[in-house]
Amino acid sequence: MKQVLCVALAIGALSLGTGAYAAGGEERFLAARDAARNGDLARINQLAAQRGGDPLDAYIDYWALSIRLARKDDVDGDLASFTAREEGTLLAERARGDWIRAAARAQRWDVVLREGAMLRQPEQEMNCWVLQARLNTGDPQALKDAEPQWESTAEPGEACTPVIAALSASKSEDAHWQRARRLVDARRYGAARATLEALPGNAVSGTAVAEALDNPLRWLAKNPTPVSRTQRDITVLALSRLAQTDYRGAAARVEALGTALSPSDRAWLSGVLGWQAARGNQPEALAWYRAAGSAPLSEESRAWQVRAALRARAWGEVRRAVEAMPPAQRNQPEWVYWYGRALIETNRTAQGREELERIAGAPTFYGMLAGEELGRPFVAPKGAKPPSRAEIARVESDVSVRRALALFRLEGRLDGVREWNWAMRAADDRFLLAAAEIARREQLYDRAIYSAERTQAEHDFGMRYLVPYYDKVEPASRRWGLDVYWVYGLMRQESRFVTAARSSVGAQGLMQVMPGTASYVAKKIGMPYTKGQVIDLDTNVMLGTAYLKMVLDRLDGHPALASAAYNAGPGRIPRWKAAEPLEGAVFAETIPISETRDYVKKVLANTVAYAAVLTGKPQSLKQRLGTVQPNGTAGADVPELNEMPAGDGGN
């Protein structure tokens, strides 16, 4: 049973249907898939012997190797032959990853090191298996190279956990407490407890840490005045945890504890409180950040320090907060933009313009805004020349592209996407443009966009911003009085025009409409509707655009607010406004939910790009963002917002 499960996991992503055409190679492939799911190695071997040059034949060999690996057979020789024959392909990478995983569990570190060095695009898990091998073979540099694992707050998984344990053994007690604080910030409470339990001699009670993190109020009541160093450190963790759900309660307790906390602990907690206040758009956030002084802040906290300063129009503090960021964070487009703006606002115009030039013109939210600050509204670049027949043939001959197209035709979308993306990972511009054209012809619009977006020097913005189903989308947009460029901008972000797209929470179709939202909107507009009809293309577009019109009308006619409502639900939007008129870009940057913040920026940037491509005229993102008015103005405070569902159920 375990062997069958392992192989089922290896092939489960295919989810193939039997309705696709099935000639020769496809029939063999489908039969092998079924045999692999059942762990029927004899049947797979029989089918493998019938191979006839089909691009998917290698999957049959891969599944056979997967079954044998699960059985712990000696397959080194066959794996070596397979990876040599498939070298450079996605299947070679996957087989090599399976081999490394099995070898690591058997502590065959020589195999892990040898095959790990052959990986073309190693993921985090593979990097950790290799680090384990290096640690176990006495590589003196391994521990230093593993250091990012100690700093990371991501879930480590099976491969990385022993690496972190090895690092833990080399770390001081202070380093363990600092890591625990980072993990609490990231809401990984179990990992924070495990970090402290790893201290030698059971120096810290895991039960005490668990109580402080599971029920911080109880811990604080039982330990009102911490005395020992350990008590104080656990109290700091409890206060940090409490701040995530009750910012004001945590702030009151920090003030009440006074000198029972060390100056450094008070400073660190001030940073935590500033972060939580900023996420709630509370005006006292900056005061807490000022009290934090030079205390170490997480990258997320530093980002919210800038956002708090933006809400307060405190440009000097925006500038100083960006300057305090680590280089990698500071060079992200959003902080380059706001730093440039802050320099200009604080009378350092030349330096500010120099910063903005670094990102100006890119077809991104902040690239567009930077260009406008420099007096250059966004213009779609002149299109690259169309791919030639020879260039098309070059892409069509690529084995990963051939496999991807075959998988898409067999409804194996997930593996088709993997194969396609593998083919594009190091491709030149002409290959990418030809691939985009092939994908467009196959109505694989998401892969066409993906490929066209990766070009470095030659661009086809008509391909990046495709307008499929225009005969459906334009009339629906016109019916509800919507900007068709905005509708396309939102649709591109929602589904990349995959009509069968379905999110993890159940949103469906081109506009990713939730079934409950579909029923709600259909009732409001008097449209006959039956359960399940939301996946129909015409219905999906009609209901999605009608919903957009509803939220737009109830949210000041502002596309940024309505876009946020589509993702997060309309009831939240009034809480995200300010007491005074707010620049639209500042509103977008200070949306508390990261998914919605990113979503709004991408939808509005898409909108501008579509308008530029389809009109051929310069476009202004700042004009579309406008100003977000405070609550209480016309159309801003609508009780019905609280009963309206989110469009796509994003949050």
C-alpha cells in the first residue's frame, strides 16, 4: 500500500481525463498512469517495452523507477541510465530529486553529493539534503553555508530539520532566544518552543513556553513581575504573542511592566507594537517605532514602519526607515519608489529622481508610478517582430514543449505547466516569443503570457496582455458601464484566462467567482441561475462584471477600492481608509492583507498596460489611483457592504 501511495503522489498531479484524443502513445500513457497508481510494475514494464518514440514515453520509465525506489530496490544503475538519457529535462531533474531523497534517508551521502551537484534548478528541500550530506561527511564549510536556515522562519520540513539542529548545537543561548522571537513574529509558535527546548541541560521549560504562547494572558497573570532572565525572556515572547491579537492590551502591559523589562527588551517590544499598530492603521504606530530606536526589526516590521510613515505623510521618516532596511529589501521596487519620493519631498530632488530612474518604465505598479513622477506616462513599447517559421519550429522541437503540449491535450494541466515552465527557464527572447505564439494558437493563454513576460530586450505587449473572449467581455463591461481595460486587468490577475480555473477556496472561471457570490449577484440582477452554472463562460463573465459594478458603485466609484473588495470582501474596505484624503498609491501600499495589497497593485498595473496596448496612447496610473476619500463622504459608508461577499473569496 505504501508503495502504491508513493507512486500515486508522483503522478497524482496529472489528473488526466479519458476524453482527450488517444492514439497510440496517448493510450499507452493513460494505461501506464493507471498501472502506476495501482503499483502494477509488470504492466508498466510491458507498456514501456512498446514505446514508439512518443514524447510522453519517458513518463512510463519514470513511473517504473518510482515504484522500484519505493520498494527500495537497487536501481542506481537504471537511474543513472535514465538521468543520462534524459539529461537536461524536467524528468531527469525529478528522477534525480527522488534518487537524492531515497539516498539521504538511507544515509548514502556519496550519492546525495554526486547527484545534488547535477541538479539544474534545486529547490530548498534538495539544498538541505545536500547540506546534510556535507555535514555528515565533515565538510568544514557546510555549517557556514547552512546559516540562512537558522535565519529563516519558513517551515523546514524533513530535509532541513537536521540542518537546523546542527546549527542549534553551535549557537549561543542568546541566539536561540533571538530565533524564538523571529519565529513568534512569523506565528510559528511550535518552532519557537522547539528552538528553546534545544538549549542544553533543559535550561528552558517547554511547558512554560507553550503556556506563554498558547495563552499569553494566563502566563502574564501568573508571572506579573518576572525576576529571572528566563522569566523575562518568556514574558517578552508572551507579550509579542498577545500583541498579534490584542495590540492595545499588550501595549498596556508593556507600559505597566516598566523597568521590570530591560531597555533592549522594551525597545524590541516597541518595534513589535509599532508593527501591529501599523497593520491596523493606528496613528500611534510611528510613536512606537520611534521608541524602538535601533532595535532589530524583521523585514516585515520594517516594511510596516515605512507604511506607517506614508499614512502620516512623514516623508523624513519614510526616508530613514528605508535607509535602515537591509540592502536586498531596500532594493525592492516598492521601497526604491517610496525612497525616491521621500527624497524629493525632503528637498533632495536630484537624488530622488536618480532613484526613480532605477525602476521607471517597467510595466509594474511602481515602475509606472516612477515613470510618471519623472514626467513619462506609461507607453507600451514597440512590439518585437513576429517569430519566424524557423523560430516556431525550433520551439516545437524542444522535448519539454512537446511533452507540455501533449499533457495539456490529455488534461494533465499541472504537469503540462511544469514542463512548459522548465522549457522557458533559460530561454532567449526569440525562443520565448515563439513559444508564446504557439501557446496562443493552442489557446493556452496563461502560458503565452508567462512566456512573453520573461523576455529581456524584445517585447510583445500584445501577447503579454492578451484579450481573449473579447466578444463576451466587452459587451458585459459595456452593459454595466465598466472600463473594459480594468475588467481585463482584473481577469488577467484572477485566472490568466484559464476558463476551468478553480481556486483552493472554490472560486471558479475566468473571473474566479465564488458560488455563493454567483447566487447573490444573480438574485440582485434578476438573472435565472442554477447551482454550478458559474463555470459557464457567459454566466461567469456576466456575474463577475455585475459584481464589480455593485462594489464600484458602493465604494466611491474608485477602482482601487473595488479591486480590493473583489478580493477581500467589501465590508473591510471602510476600515482601511484614513481620517483624511489619502493618495491612492499610499492606500494600495497600506492594505493590511498582503494578498490583497499585491492583488490591487497588479490589477491596476494590468489595467494601465491594457489601456496602453489597446489605445496606443500614454496612460496614467496615478490618475486611476486618484485619491481615497475618508469615510462619511458620499458613497463611502454603505451598510450593505457588510453583507456582500467577496468576489473571488481571496481572503
